[in-house]
Amino acid sequence: MKSSKWAGLIGLMLLTGCAQSVGTSQPFSVQSQANVYGWISVEGYHPPVSTYIEVEMCQDFENQCLTVASQQYQGVQLPVQYSFLIAPIQAGKGEMKVIGKLYSQGQIIAQNEQKYIFREGSQKVDLRLFPIEIETKK
């Protein structure tokens, strides 16, 4: 019985050593970052139970879209507000896109994208999603 108490006490002391915080002399700077935010909306009513929204921020590099951040919203009523904090290293040369997609039962039913040029500070980029044609199999 005594050995199990000692083992528990030693284990607890080891765990508290892992949870120590280390302070820094200078606070983390966010001055060079960009806060990109906005509203995502779509025409018509889409029940939040069967839909979800995906919004992503990507770096436009040689005709490719390299995703640097993404978010999903499920079970929310549209419009919905999104926000990304982007560092300069994520922006590459600065040419970026904000892409929004509305899914229903696993298929994209509406989408849109907006070009964005990286710059420090806050910038509002609203997305209005437009319906796409869904091919039906005959």
C-alpha cells in the first residue's frame, strides 16, 4: 500500500514539471499580420440541419491554390461571419483567394471566391455564394 502511494506522489510531481509556463520579456507582435473577415451569404433558404459551409484562405501560386487556413460551419443559419488571421509567410507573394462552399448531403450546391491581396491590418471580404448546377444521373 505504501509503495503505491509513493508511486502516485512521484508521478504527480513529474506531471507538474511538465505544466510549467515560461514567460517572455517581449509580447508576441501581430502588427505584420492581416485580419481577413466577412460575411458568407447565399440566396434562398437552406436548412442548417442538412448543410455545412466551408471557407478557406489560399495562396494563389502558379495557378494553384495552396490552402493556408480553413474553417467549417455546421448547423448554422446563414449568413455566417468568418475570420482569419494570416501571417506574411502564409501569403507568399501576397496574391490570395477566399473561397466559400455550401454543401448539402456531401455535394457542393453553392460556391464563390474572391481575390485578396495580402496587406497588414484588417480587411473585410464578403462572399455571396451562387448556386451551381448539380448533374443528375439518368
